[in-house]
Amino acid sequence: MCRVYYTPLPRGGKVLTVDTMNANVKKVDYAVRGPIVQRAVQIEKELKEGVKKPFEEVIKANIGDAHAMGQRPITFFRQVMALCTYPQLLDDNKFPEDAKNRARRILQSCGGNSIGAYTTSQGIECVRHDVANYIQRRDGGIPSDPDNIYLTTGASDGIVTILKLLTAGEGRTRTGVMISIPQYPLYSASIAELGAVQVNYYLNEEKCWSLDISELQRSLQAAREHCNPRVLCIINPGNPTGQVQSRQCIEDVIQFAAKENLFLMADEVYQDNVYAEGCEFHSFKKVLFEMGPEYSSKVELVSFHSTSKCYMGECGFRGGYMEVINMDPEVKAQLTKLVSVRLCPPAPGQALMDLVVNSPKPGEPSYQTFMMERTAILSALAEKAKLTEEILNTVPGIRCNPVQGAMYSFPCITLPERAINEAKAKGQAPDMFYCMKLLEETGICLVPGSGFGQREGTYHFRMTILPPTDKLKILLNKLKEFHQKFTQQYS
Amino acid sequence: MCRVYYTPLPRGGKVLTVDTMNANVKKVDYAVRGPIVQRAVQIEKELKEGVKKPFEEVIKANIGDAHAMGQRPITFFRQVMALCTYPQLLDDNKFPEDAKNRARRILQSCGGNSIGAYTTSQGIECVRHDVANYIQRRDGGIPSDPDNIYLTTGASDGIVTILKLLTAGEGRTRTGVMISIPQYPLYSASIAELGAVQVNYYLNEEKCWSLDISELQRSLQAAREHCNPRVLCIINPGNPTGQVQSRQCIEDVIQFAAKENLFLMADEVYQDNVYAEGCEFHSFKKVLFEMGPEYSSKVELVSFHSTSKCYMGECGFRGGYMEVINMDPEVKAQLTKLVSVRLCPPAPGQALMDLVVNSPKPGEPSYQTFMMERTAILSALAEKAKLTEEILNTVPGIRCNPVQGAMYSFPCITLPERAINEAKAKGQAPDMFYCMKLLEETGICLVPGSGFGQREGTYHFRMTILPPTDKLKILLNKLKEFHQKFTQQYS
Ligand SMILES: Cc1ncc(COP(=O)(O)O)c(C=O)c1O
Ligand SMILES: Cc1ncc(COP(=O)(O)O)c(C=O)c1O
């Protein structure tokens, strides 16, 4: 039919192989949904098929997925979402007036009054206004500009987009991204995918996973030998480590970023998840502005929030926002262009984000129920945070920092020399070996510390505190028993 | 506080500027939401503020956004979505039983029976099964494997992900991606962002925007001088050009891809949008398998679908899927890992995709209403496709191919020399100059052909056929009048 002028190389085989694919993608690691979780899914299937196991069900404490662990959605949120989805329900007197008003307001901001229309790429205008108002209220009146708000497909999307903007240069001038170790693996994965340089700074496990400026300094100095570190990422409250940063620490970090010309990314998706006494959430934005114009007019900061965590746990909706502060206007125009390529974030996620930042107010019909549900969830989490720390610390060979916030504990585990050797002989990280055994023997699914990063020679696992209290107790006691048996077996 | 060991370069100014940002992102162009649309939004604000204009409203015919143009959602889809969102409604006898059954089935496949839970990264299992069944039915029984289905955040997400996997090499070995000109600008934008090489092949405007293999051959040969062309992207039915490919043409393309070792990407988001007599939608998958094992066991193909187009037009939900055929298993594992980094596509979009592929069946209570709504929308579109072609072709200086499918016409416009010169003097593409004037004088918002690519020296615009028929008529007549005036003015 048509003459071939030139014979390409991969003749015969596949066009796309692991040898000819994007090399950066190959380098991506993602432990939270890695081999342990794949095995857990398999085991669940085996159980269903009647395969006998020493347990009846898999308990997934590997991922911060509240609803999957039985948490109920907030009634008001789902009522408004149902009204937005099927506006015929606006005539139904089973729905409270405040829910209807919220739905009407959101629909009025949608093309053709439908959440089935594309929204503007930056996000629905009235939602961005509500987000700005929320931030202003939260931060004691420090103003927030709706034009600085971008709605996102979960916080993940926003984080990747900002890292993408920041990635430039080659070799020694390649962008370095400073991330805490342990970290949430979205960061390492995105850095690998973008071909940026991962620059580790270690949190201080001895001081409750706090952040030492001297360690930031060490890390930065070392990185400057081989790349151009330009970004400092902070997760507060911390995942996987559960610490809540003090106001002083945040101020020190901002000062450091200002001095060292670092772009700040503040991942604040757990901003309502603070449990420990004496701990309080301080947003980077607020602290920045309280430090006065020398800082607030200069330091470039993007902060991220999500519908997935806090008390609502609406992960499936993929709602989120970011606020960009002091971003160069030309870069901001580039950001707006970039997000427009994918058209828009999901409209239902945007609507849900709106409800989170514009929840029922005192005097509105849904206020009491809303507050009751919210408080119940947050108190249960606080209780489970405490319970987890307490029970884990009764196990010899497990040492657990207080779970001050977020949804995870990240205890340090002592593994016997023989277990470490056996794992290494198998080519496995020792804590992966441990977690895999735990899964096979008890059905408990955790993520090994090696998936998040940890100091050489230390071992950890990450466990969510999300299972219902009674299940959590069972889990913790099984874990205790397993750890003792494991230690004996390999001693 | 801490000593500075090393002074980074961008001291004083911003860390992130257009000079220090990701250079690939800077190269991205995205016309569908470019300057014309920004100006349209401004004009809308001005109208609201009472600024006098020669028109009362902006008519946005720039984007394939059906609901924004007044199309109503399919009742059944929204009922099921409301039930999934607020399951208390399952007790409400206002909802038909088939809607309730669909909702129950979807919820049972969600963690904790909530669409607020993260789904598996590849997508909800029962949805992937339903997608596979749909493809099998659509393609006359050719089997489809749910393991080959990946749910996505709109088709956009799937397309970008596959292009990402395929981008590798440096300089002369850099991946080249063949795209039709005119094209849907997601492609050029993603290629620029990934730093791949855009390889243009031109559709044949004289033959109703059909695809000539000789042109593919020319384009490929030229590209092999400077890059490694490995991917061939096809949009069928076409955006912005509205053509529907013949079965023979698809077979030729597949043969060409097989011979030349090209990875095929088939963008089939308009698969239900076929209007012209004698035209029919043939999926690449079906044709590939009908060509026998020599092809069906070899050619690598990914096809894309979406909830955004066809008769449902549910753009805001960001639902979509892709089916990967003959993908190397190791690459597939890499793909699964890659999509897991962002956790999952929006669960409501997944649920909606499920309804599209598993719509009411004969005998079910919602069947008749569903079919009535679907047919009404598709017939109206067919009528508007015809109307658009007819009216545009009455205008001297406008030549419009039949709108065989999709949602757009892409007529060729003759611009007077003086207009071209004036535009160039302003540094504007001549068709941008034309569209901007059209917007200012009539309130009609179109996208200039230069945003999609066109043969040097030709000018076009893209117009959607989505406005309601009466509005569309007004629009077309205003456009006619404008074109005549414009031609006179610059002659
Ligand atoms: C610290 C942190 N950031 C971001 C995310 C991403 O959340 P999402 O994309 O669901 O908003 C998570 C999810 O667990 C997280 O823990
Ligand atoms: C040809 C084509 N492909 C893909 C898309 C992306 O659609 P979505 O991401 O909304 O599914 C569009 C949208 O207009 C399109 O026209």
C-alpha cells in the first residue's frame, strides 16, 4: 500500500517496553498501594473463595481512608450534594432549607445550573470566594484573595502541579525539592516522575518527630553540592509521623526559607486533625503574615487542603484547593494556563470543598446535627490516637511517639538480627518482611516504614488510627501478640 | 539563627519566575480557554455591570460543554448519582427500582459502601467489568478484559498518562507523537509539557477532513529525520473537524501502524455523536480484531472514552476510561503504579461512567424515559449539525464541510488581505483578529483555527453546534452578517 522508507529499531517486538518507556516513571515508588496492599487484596479474594486462614478478615490500616473504615459521611454534606446532583429534590420537604440554599447557590455558579458543566479551570468562582473567606476566618482576619485560590482534584493534584512548575535546570542546576523523611510518598513519587532531585531532611524521632532547623541547614548545604534546592515541603500535621508543629518551629522554618530563598509548600490537609493537649494548628499563611511585611511580602508559599481528611474523610470526591502567596504574576498566568489543559477539577469535588469551608452556621437548621457529627468523629479520633500510642508502648520492642495529629502512628520497631538477615537474603526491606508476615498471619495490613523513608538501620511501620475503636483494640492486641511471637521466633 | 554557607543565585527576587520555571510548561499553548475566552468572561462581567454593548449576551460556542448550553442531564443518571450520594434516598419511593438497584450495586463495590472512599487506583472493579461488557457488546462480541480497563479523570487524564509513559529518549531519539492537524489542543499541550516532539499530519480538508495514508507516510518520514516517532494519535469522530472515519480508513491506519511500529492512541470520546447518513462509528478495537490475529495479537492500542460528550455531556463529573490492548505486561504494571500515585479518579465520575456503559435495559422501569431523552438529544444534535453546515455554506467566503459527527464545525474562512495585514501588524493570528472582532461586535465566542493548527495560509474557526436550535439560528445569522460586514470593511 505505501512504501516503507526507513525501518525503525524496535521492529517485531513491542513499541513500548520497560526499556523504551519513560525512565522517570520507572523510578517512581509508591508504597501506600504497593506489594503489601496487592497481597491484601489477594488474601481478601482467597477468603471469599473459602481458603482457610488464621483470621476471618483483612483489616486495612494502610491508608487514610475514613469511609472505608466505616466512618459515616456528614449528613449535611451529602444532602447538599444530592440536591446539586438531582435538583428535582429541591422541591422535597425532607431536605432542610439551609441545605437547599447551599445547593441553589452552587448551582447558580455552574454553567447551565448543572454540576455536569465544565467549570472554569481555576474552579467555580463562588467556591473560591468561600475558600478565601474560610482562610481569612481561620487565620484571624488575615486577608485571602479568591484570585489566589485554585481548586484541585484532591490535594495530590495541586502538589504535583506546583512541583511541575518548579522543576527546571539540568545536572547541577536541576531543581532540588526538600522533603521530610519520613514523608508522604506522593512527594518522592512526583519528584521522581518529574526528574527533579529529592533532598531529604530528617525529622527528629527523639523529639516527637519535630523539625530541627540545623537539620534543614545540613540537608540544604549537602544538596547544594549537586543540585539547586529551591523548594521546601512541609507536612503539618504530619503524615506518616502524626506530629503537630509548634508556632515557633513554623516561624523558624519561614525565616530559614526567606534567608535561603526557598519556595515553601505547606501540606495542611490534616488541619482539623489535632488531638494532643497543648497542640494547636497554625497555618503557614497565618504565621507568615504575623511575621510582618519583611516576610509576608516576600516569601513564596503555596498551601494545600483537601476534602479527603479532617472530620469529613470524603476521599472519593477528589476535592481540594491551594492558595498561592507571593507568586510572580507571570508564573501565576502560566499556572492558570497549565491547569486549563485538563479543563477543570471535578465539579462535585468542588461543591464538596465549598461545604467544608462554608459549613452550617449557628442558627441554621442543620447546625446542631452537623456539630454533633463533626465533634463525634474528631473526639473518637482523639481517643483512638491516645489508645494507639498507649497500647503500642506496652509492647517491648515497639516505641511510639504521641499521635499529636493527623491519622497515623509511625512506631519504631526493634527487629532481631536474624529476621533482618533473612529479609536481606530475600532481597526485602526488613520492615517489609515484618509487615508481610504480619499480614499473612493476622490479616492486618500496614505499610512498612521503608515506604516512607527512615534513618538507616531503623525500622518502622505506619498504621492508621481509623478503624472503629473496638476493631482498633483487637488490631492493636493482635499486633502486640504478633510482635512478641516474631521477636521470639527470630531471637 | 543558622549560618549561611552558600549564597544561591536568585537572591532578593522571586524563587520562581518565568525564567526559572519549567521551560516545557512555558511552551504549552491552550487555545480553547485562551485570550478569546478570557475576554468573553470579561465582557460578561461588563454586561452585568451595565456597560452598553451592541448585544445582550455572550454566546459561548467555544467549548463542547453541553449542559452549559442548556442541555438537560439524563434523568436516570442523576437519580442514580443522587442515590449513591445520599443513600437514605434508597427508602424513597419516588425513585424507580432500576435506579435503586444500580446505586446499590455501585455502593457495594465501594469501600465502606461509600463513594466517599478512595477506590482502587485502576477504578472500581464492578465498573471496570461493566465497561468491558459494554465494549464487547458495542464491538459485536469481540472480548474485552476488565483488567485492561483503567478508569480516568475524564479522557484528558488517560491521554496525558499514556503520552507520559511513551515519552523517552533525547535529541534524535526523543519520542515523536503524530497528531492530526487540525487537532484537539490537549495533544499539543501535553506533548509540549512532556517535552516530546509534536509530529503533524494534515487532514484533507478537500475530502471532508479525511485521513490519507500518503500524508501519514510523508509526515512519518520527515519526522524520522529528527526524532523517534512512536505514537500515532487519532481522534474519531474528529474534534475540531467533525469527520467520521470510514472502516476502510481505520483498517489502513492500523496496517500502517503495524508496518511502521507505531503505538496507536484512539480518542473515541464522540463515539455516539454520528449524524451524517452513510457514516457509522467503528471502534479501532473492533477493526483491529476483525483484521485477524496477525494484527490483533500485535498492534498496541489504547482507546479513550469519557462521560463528557455523546448524549450525556456530563463534563463536570470528570469520568472516563481507557482500554489498553497488547500492552507489554511489565509496562502495564508500571502504568498501574503510576496511576496509584494520585490515589484514584473521582468516584462520582466512575459511577457515572458505569451508568453510561450500563444504561437502562428494555423492560426496566426507566428504559423508555431514558431512550426518549437520549434520542431527543442526539436528533437535535443531528439537526443542528445539518443546519450549521447549510447556513454557513450560504455565506460567500465561508466554506464548511459536512459535520458528520462530534460537536463542531470547522469552516474555512477567506479573509481580505488588508485584514490579514492589520492582524499581523498587531502581532495577532489573522483568525484570532477575526474572532476577537466577532466577539466584541456580536458577543459570539468562537475559537480561531490557529488554536488547533491549519495549513499555512488558510484560516478557520471552530464553532460548537451545542446552542439550542433557536439560539443557534440567531448565532449563525449574526455570524453571516458579521462576515459580510468584515469582508466589506477590509476589502
Ligand atoms: C500529607 C498528605 N498530603 C496529600 C494527600 C493527598 O490527599 P488527596 O489527594 O486525597 O486530597 C494525602 C493523602 O493521604 C496526605 O496524607
Ligand atoms: C477529542 C477530545 N478528546 C478528549 C477530550 C477531553 O474530554 P474529558 O477530559 O472531559 O473527558 C475532549 C474534550 O473536549 C475532546 O474533544
